[in-house]
Amino acid sequence: MLGLTYLARHWTAAEVNKAFAPSAATVNAVREWLVSTGIDHRRITVSDNRGWIAFDATVEEAEDLLGAQYHEYGHSDEDKYTLGCDS
């Protein structure tokens, strides 16, 4: 268990990243899942701290991947639109 002295000091960004980053196995499992659904591995990026995995996808790919249907909704009195989805 961590001592109080250790917890009372400020952590560096590297220490925070090390303490909270997902394991390499977890990141690889997510990558493999994305690739298995048709997302090309070259479209997948992982942040330096492994806290974010990003990829480019078409709306159709996102719908298939997430089991959702996306729609664009417009406000009747304004020229504003927002996205929403049905799951």
C-alpha cells in the first residue's frame, strides 16, 4: 500500500500516466477489435499516455460498430443542427 508521504506529494505527468494508463494488453485488445470490425489499422491512433484511442470512420462504419443509427436533427426556428443516435 502507498504511504501517506507518497500520496501527499504532487505527481508528475509521467507518474499520473503510469498509474492510470490501461495496460498494453488492453490497448492491443481494443485495436484488434476495431480491426476485426473492418477499421484499417492505419486509421487507429493511440495517445502517448494510452488514455485515448482514436480512429477515423464513416457514419456507416460507426453505426455498424456501435449498433446505433445516427441522425441529424434541425431546429424548426433556427438554422442549427445537432447529431443524435438511436441505439
